[in-house]
Amino acid sequence: MGALKKDRPAAVPTSPEQMIAEARKAFFVMFGLLAVVWLLQLANYSDHYAFSRDHAVVSGDVGTLPDILVAPLLHWSWAHIESNSGPLFVFGFLAAYRGVVRFLGLTLLIAASSGLVVWFFERGDVATVGASGLIFGYLGYVVVRGLFDRHLIDTLIGIVMGASFAYLLTVAVPGTPGVSWLGHLGGLLGGVAGAWLFRDRRAPRAATGGIAPRTAAGGSAQPRPGSPRADLYKELDDLGLL
């Protein structure tokens, strides 16, 4: 029998050139996604929101299970889509700028987790659509991604975003009329799970600790590979700050 082979997971881009290239892709991906969402809204509005009624997720209705992947692209009103567009672009871009391919997998995971939580636990007389589940999923992913990837810049971004938008969690709990808190909660859980599932699986460098001795020419000391400071030096170097 022939030998089996398995592709290694794609590494997270680390060089400044790779990061810029992925950020450019992320921008156009999110621009395209928003364009699709708004075009669907125009068609939806012209048909008196028939798309939203026909493709909403309804708890316990087996026929609406395929709509789990469609419902996040639809909205109930102009105010609904306007309130979602800004956060969707910002959080989506931050989730995508380190790798568009795994971002697409993350999006499917979040849409599925958000939709399934609604399908299993929402009331049967409620029809749910909207990008809020994706927004909460991207936020959860961005907040914890740096911890799982052991990436300094992403950790700092996560801290800033978590502190700045912690108030959004108030609509991920019961009690807000007209808001699918279950969809938000399901998206958030999917984003955190995605940060773990799509983490960078490259083997960590062997820890040797300590600081390398000063060179004979009088050069500055550098941390040995694997030491805590080595990761900081590498991040700063990748960003062109050293």
C-alpha cells in the first residue's frame, strides 16, 4: 500500500511583507462581503423583505437548517443593516488580516454555531436573521486569538478590542427586546472555538533561556531563542521596529 501524506496547516504570516499582503486581501474580502450584504438588502427591501422571511432561522423547523448559512447575510430593516455594517467590517478585517483562508473557515464555523444555538434554543415563533452573530464571533476570535497563537501584537489587539467593546456583551444576555441574544452568544462561542481550532500549530522553539553574551565587536546583547524576551524581539523585528 502506498504511503499516506497530510498537508501541514498553513503558518500564520509573520514577516511585514506577508502581513501587508494578507491585510490587503482581508480588506477586499470584507469590502466584498459588505457589498454582497448591501446588494441583498436592496433586493430584500424591493420585495418587502421576503428574503428575510423565507430564509430566517426558526427554532425546531428542519426546513430552515440550510438557512443557517444564509440568514447572517440578511436583515429586517435599513437601521438593522446600518448598525451591523461598521462592526462587521472592523471585526471581520481584524479576524482576516492574518490569513484569509482560515478566516473563511472561521466564518462558516461562526455562522453554524450561531445558527444552531438559535435553532435549538430560541422560541418557535421567532424568525432570526442578521450579521450580529458573525460580529460577536469575530470579536471573540480577535480577543483570544493572540493567546492561542502566542502572538504579542494579536494579544495586544485582543486586549484593546475586549476593553473597548465589552459593552457589547450586554446584548448577549437575555432581556433585550427584539435582539437575538442567543445568536450573539452562539457566535461568540463559535469565535472562541475558532481561535483554538485555527490556532498556529507550528512547534514552539526550544527554550534555552538567558541572554546571549556580548559579541567581541561590542555588539548589543540579544536574548537567546526561546526566552520570553526573544518573542518580543521577534515581534518588533517583524514590524520593522528593530
